[in-house]
Amino acid sequence: MIAKRTGRLVVLAAGPAAVFLTLGLSSPALAAEGGKAYQIDLAQLNDSGSRGTAMLSIKGNQLTVQIQSEGMVPGQPSAQHLHGSTKGHDFQCPDASDDTNRDGVLSNTEATVDYGDINISLTTSGDTKAASGLAVDRMPVADKQGKLSYKRTITVAQDVVDHIKDLHIVQHGIDRNHNGTYDVEGAGKSELDPKLPQEATAPTNCGMVMGASVGSLPVGGVETGGGAPESATVPAGAALAVSAAAAGVVFLARRRIAAAGGRTETKGAAA
């Protein structure tokens, strides 16, 4: 199977540190001192216009999940999960070609072929088991502007710690008929629960954690999607060191400009 991955490699250095601060996410060094941190880009599905950034921080068996997303359905809950496998199987984010019945909506059932079953339900309270995947009363709710903010620290099993790079974040909830709510008029009833509209359970975005460890390839290699990694990880302290070094470069550059009477130096190697 040809890989569908189109994400860019993200290096957690001075640039992404600024991204974390802008989105209200903690930098890797602050979020996972003594552990590891992974940045994930959430890209839209179902032409939802939804996008976001997430960060997973692991210290021991404590997993902290932070998500900032936008383009969600205003005032509506968004079911969200870590999908994938901790058994070494290779999964990835889907695309429009997975809409096998060609009805214009990529359902969760169609997308599960690519991103796998629920591993952890990212609820706001209570348990985080897969069985809570549709516990919409315990899922985060987007504000009036369609922005969603989430943070929670949970205890996870060792297999999750060992295989975090094989999991993906998926948020659900679309507004196909653009009426500002989930209803059956937009896309019919959900195949997961006929009491819920399809709009409430269809995926709105997906971000891959697979390949996050530098130098690691997912199971199966390139033929099963083991191409360029989707995001990169660094030890918690290293990110702080890189950021400090970058800040030092900026400080020295400003001193040079001031010493030159405001003229920009053209020789970067000058002392």
C-alpha cells in the first residue's frame, strides 16, 4: 500500500517552542522534564476546515495530552481519541479516498481502516477507556468561535508508553449542512449509534504520532506507510538548551547591529 502521509517533519527547537507558547501549549522542557514530548499537527478531514496542534508529554506512566484546535462546530462537544495499535501494527491518517460508499462523508467506520480502533478516549473527566469513545457528555466543547482547548494528565499502561509513536489523535464532529449544530439532516444517523447524527461521529481532523521518535520507522517500512516521520521528538532538557542557544544568537546579533550604529553586518562569521 502506498503511504498517504504528507505531513512535514517538525523539529522541536526554537521555532516550535514559539508555536507552543502562541497556542498556549507548554514547551517540551516544561511539560515533560525528565521525559519526552511530541508535537502533532492536526489536519482537516471531511473538508471541515478544522486544524490544530497537540502535544503529548510522557514522564514515567503519566501521559499529558494538550490540544488547541479551531474550525470545530461552535458550542458542540467533540469526541476525541488516541487511535491506533500498541501491538506493532502500522496505522495512519485517512484521506478522502477512504470514503468507500462515495456519499461525500468519510465516516468513522470508513476511516478506522486507516487510523485503527480507539486506544484511549480523551475525555475531560472519568475513565478514558475505549468504551467511553461516545461519552459526549464528558468530551470538550468548542467555544462560540469554534475553538477548542484541552489538557489532561492520565495514567497509561506501559504498552502505550512503549508504542506512543504508533498512535494518532483524532477529533470528531462536522457540520456538513452548515447550520451550526449536529443533526441528521446533514449526513443522516451515525453508523456507530443511531441515536447520534453522523455529523457528531465523523472525523473532523487527524494528527499522526507514528514516526515521532527520530530514526524510528513504523512497522512494515515504506510500503506500509513508513516514509518520512510525521513529527520529531527530543529529550525534555534538550529543547530548552536549543531554545537558550537560539536566544543567545539573537542577543549577539542585536549587539552587533548596535555597535555598527544600526547597520546590519553582512559577514556572518565576523566576531
